[in-house]
Amino acid sequence: MFSYRSFLGAVALYVSTALPSWAQDYALVLANRDYDRVSDAEDTADFDSYAQMLRRQGFRVFGGQDWTARSMAQAAQDFNEALNANSVNRAIVILSGHMAKGPTDSWLLSREFSAVNALNVGQYGLSVNTLAAMLGPQAGKALIVLTPSQTGRPSVGAWLQKGAGALELPQGVTGLRGAANRVTPVLRDRILGGGSSLAGLAEQAGLGVHLVGFLPDAPLGGAGDQAGDQAVDGDTSYWSAVRDIDTIEAYRAYMNRFPSGLFHNEARRRIQAILERPAREAEAAEQALNLSRDARREIQRQLTLLGFDTRGIDGIFGRGTRQAIAAYQRSKGWTDTGYVNRSQLATLRQDALRRARALEEEERRRRAEEERRDREFWRTTGGRGDERGLREYLRRFPDGLYSDDARERLEELERRRRREADVTMRNAWNEARTQDTIEAYRRFMAQYPHSSFAETARDRIAELQEEDRKADLIEKHRAEEQVVAGIPVTRLLVERTLAEAGFDPGKVDGTFNKKTRRAIRKFQRASDLPVSGFVSQATMVRLMARVSR
């Protein structure tokens, strides 16, 4: 006798075995070859060929060819509604045509696009990541196929590039990409017709395609819902253990095991947070120091003195200063956070002090050697008192120990020649001196090539040419001086420091006159700095190193 319990068992058996056979295969195919405003994508797939191939395998096919963005979006919506409303055996999305990629997504471009950028690409294209996410609920039985065109030059603007970027796949979704002529036989003969395992295909060389994401040792759909559920369960369990360990190595192990895992983005965020943890702690330690702006300027001067360019000494810790601090920390074998703490400041201060003393000693030796050569040259050349010797001395030592004496003697010679010259020549020379330009002196020499003023004219032309050669440097240093020594109290400090170092700036009154400029030039030469006579940032750093001692 057939019992009620037997009847229920038969029904259960029928349901468990028959229902899967009712599940349907669905495919969305969007293939764009002919474009209205850009070159055609002749190497992409043909919709009819793909649709025929899929229908022979029992797929219900959505989509079309050479569609507008609106039509593509409508087809994708219809496809998604079918997936949500029915039992799904296999789900495939195929995208072929011109594509654009950005930092986080790619888009299949519609036939009407002409030029796209990051701001308007959504109007002319369909998001690859959105379509991949649409397949997420079909874990273990979903495939997305990309065959971006390699022909033509579609116009893509800011923050975009031609082609398809890396796929961001949900857990359980497989990705296949490559040229259309390589993808088609793999899809037709191996995935749909041959029933090859996805893992085996991924490992097989010579196919000319690339498979990523969910790669089970089973054909597409062969893992079924159970495989998808197991993948999700394994993902969640593994993530729970990784989160308890909470190390970079653990999170990277999770990302390697589940490259499209449910918690992939969270793992990346946590890795970044761990990497930033020392910087946050270092920032808090620096804030606790409550550094004044003057203290920050001193730190910038010390770093600059040690060769770590802060890109300005303004008491503001911008990118340049942070990079300089980090570079200094690396040089000491410390963690390069870009923020300073109390013990590091003490070490920096001592390092800067040692460097200042070493530079001062180098400056002293260089200055002593320069003065020795100066005296020797004057004794053998300038001291003879003849005009040629005096000019040679000034060319070699323009700010030398005897430069004032040499110039006074030459000026006396010039005054004598003025008295002896005829009126016409004297007037022409006075005019050249008044204009004091290279052109004026050259005009005079063209008119009086053998006059007694010719040597003076040639020397002055050489001086003016040297000034022209240094014009950019002088202008740069002039601008820097306005920043680092633009107020009277700072100028007084500069003059006092020069005087204490033995470089006579004249009266210490905060006014930079000719004597002050000469003292600055002499200090720059002794310090092996570019010579301009203006207090550049580097010059100020070296001067203040003396004050800090």
C-alpha cells in the first residue's frame, strides 16, 4: 500500500531532482562595431554570431549591436530583471567594442560617443563594474567576458585611458578577457561546448585569453549554488580569523586567497590603516611639543644646514619640510614618518651644531687661503702700481684686501687722463660713463679705439657682462633676501653676524650699502656659496648657524 509518508518522500525527491532542470541560462551581449563619430571597432565581436552560438546552447539572449547608451542600459536592466525573477543555471555577460578605463572602473562605449572624460563617461558608456556586480547573486555560475577593441583611437580625456582596466569581480564570478578572435573559440569550444573546468583553462598556455576571479575545478555552472555558498562561507570564516590576527601579512594572505573576496576592499583599507598608524602616532607626538613658528623656522634651518631641503624657511611645515624631515629620519635609521618628536629634535640640534662647526672651520681655512693668495698676488702684481697690474688684481680679487686701494689708484689715473684729453674725447667719455652700458662703452671705443680710456672701457664692459651673466642669480637672491632678511631687525642681525665673523659690513645700522654687499660677497666666497651680494636663503642658513651656536 502506498503510504502518505511515501508520497511526501516522492514529492521531495521530485522537487530536488526536477527543479534544477527548470533553471534557465541567460546572456547579455553588447557588441559595438560601427560608430557614428569615431573610427569603427573592426576587431570586435559580432552580436549575431554570439547570439546564435549561445541560443544553440539553450541561452535566452538579451542585447544587440551598435546601440546607444540608452538602449544598452535598457537591455542590461531587462537582463537583470530576468536574473532576479527566475532560477538561473548559468549567466553570461559579453561586452565588445571601444572601451575606456579609469582608476576604478571601465566602460563599454556606445555608438554615439565622440569624446569622453571622467565627468561624462557615464552618459556614453555602460559601467563594467556595475554589470559584474549584477552577476554577484549568481555566484559559481556567472561569467563576464570583455573583448575591448585594439583598433582606432577613440578620444578619451582627463583621468581616462583607452581599453579595459582590471576587473573588480564579486565572489564567485569568473572573468574572461582577450581579443575577440581568441575569446570566441575558447567560449564556444571549451566553456560552452566542451565543458572544460575553469581552473584548467586558466592554467592552460597558448589560448591567448586571461581568466580571473572564481576558477573552480569544474565547468561554468558545474559548481552550482553549493559551490557559491561554500565559497562565501569559506571567505567569511577566513576573514574572521584574519581580522582577529590584524596584521598586514594576514590581510595580504586573505587577498591572495580571495582576490575577489567579500572583504577585499576592507582588507586593503585595514592594511592602509596599519601603515598609517606610526604616522598618526608621530603626528600626535609632534603636536604635543606645541612648536612655535620660530621653533619651526629653526628646525627648517637645521635641516637645510644638514643638506635636507625644506623648500623654504617660513615656519610652516608643508610638503617640502615633511619630505626633508622624512629624509633626515631615514638617514638616521628611524621610521620616516615626516613628524619630529622631542628626542629627534635633540639629535637634530646636535647634528646641526656639529655641521655648523665643521662648516665654520672649512670657511676659516678657505678664507685664510684666499687671503694668502690675495696678498701674494698684490705683492707680485697689483703692488707694483702700474695700471695693468692694478686691473689684473681687481679682475682676480674684486673684493680683495687691496681692492679699495687699487680702485683709488685707477680712479686717479682716470682723473689725470680726463684733464689731459681734448674736449671732444673728454665729453664722449663722460657720456659713456654717465650711461654706463655695454653699448655706450662700445660706441666710445669705436670712435676712439686707441684712446687712453680704452683699457678702462674694456674692463667696465667685462664687469657689465659678468653682471648680465649673473642677472638671474642676483634677481633670485634679491627676491629671497626680501623674504629671509626683509625687516630691519633681521638686517641688523645679519650685519652684526658678518662683523663678528670678520667680514666688515661697515656701520651696523640695518641698511645694506656697498660695503655691506661686499661683506656678503666675501662671506659667500668663503662659505663656497653662489656669490651675488644678496642674502639668499642658503646664505641666511649659514649666517644663522653661527648665531645658533
